[in-house]
Amino acid sequence: MSDDAKPLKAGASVAREASAETRANVDRLIDLASEKKRTELAAPDPEGLGDQPRDKSLWKVFLQLRPFLPYLTRLVPVLDVALGPLQNAGLSHEVRESIAQSTAKIQSIQRDLSTTLTSAVEQQAVELKRLEEELLRLRDTAEIAARAQTVLAEDLRSLARLFRFAVIGGAILLIGLIGMSAILLMQAAAR
């Protein structure tokens, strides 16, 4: 056993110490990331050509992984026990290669995920524009239909007025005809 190896302590105290150390490390990493973010915001890029979109997407990915931090803190002591001898003996070439390969895989997955998310967001934006245009067309159609209904209602009112005048005029003419017929009959009977 090497001098750097720590003797294992009993159960719960080991877990509590490892959990506290891991939380402290995670908090320190979060503070460093936010401190880096503050310094980037305080000193803007003089050329204005920084990697702003990539940093923001990476930051969003970190924020999405935040709920998993308690689980990761529980895994760190297990990894420490498993990788302890490897760290003490120095990392072998194969371990370094596997770490490099997994890092490359993670980066490619992150790139694929970001491109997929961007394309999905762009597709949703296009769909929203289509829906907006369709709503505008529907609103225009509804306004045209409403105008047509008001014009039709006005036409019906004027037609009803015209029909009333025709009925009243017809009734007046009929009464006049009856009156004239009665006068003619009275004159013919008087002769």
C-alpha cells in the first residue's frame, strides 16, 4: 500500500465526509463558473467576436444537469475508491485514451444535441409563423364574412321596407278600385 492511500473509515462518517467534500467542490466549481461569467460580462470582447452562443448553450446544459448534482455527489466517493489505485500508480496510456474517447463522445453528443435542439426550435418558430399567418387569414375572412352579413341584413331591411310600401300601395289602390266600382254601380242603378 502507498503512503498516499487513506485507510477506510467506518460507514456513515465516510459517506458524510465525502458528501460534504463533494458538495464543497461542486459549490466551488459553480462559484468559479459564475465568477468567470461575471468577468466575461464585465470585460466585453473588444472585437465583439466572442464565443457567446456556445458559452450560453454550455451554461444552459450545466444548468439542466444541476438536478443531478446530488446523485453525482454520491457517486464521487465510489469513483474515488475505484480510481484511487489508478491515480496513485499514475494513469496508464489506455485509461487516458478511454478518457479522451469518452470526452470526444460526450462532446459529439453535446454537438448533436445542440444542433437537434436548434433545429427543433427553428421548426417551432416556423410553425408559429405559419399559425400566425393562418390566424391573420382567418381574422380577415371573419371580418369579410361579418361585413357581408351586415350588407345582407341592410338589403333585407330595405327589401322588407319596399315590400311594405308595395302592400300599402296595393291596399290603397284596391280600396280606390272598390270605391270607384261602388260609385259606378250606384250611378248605373240610379239611371
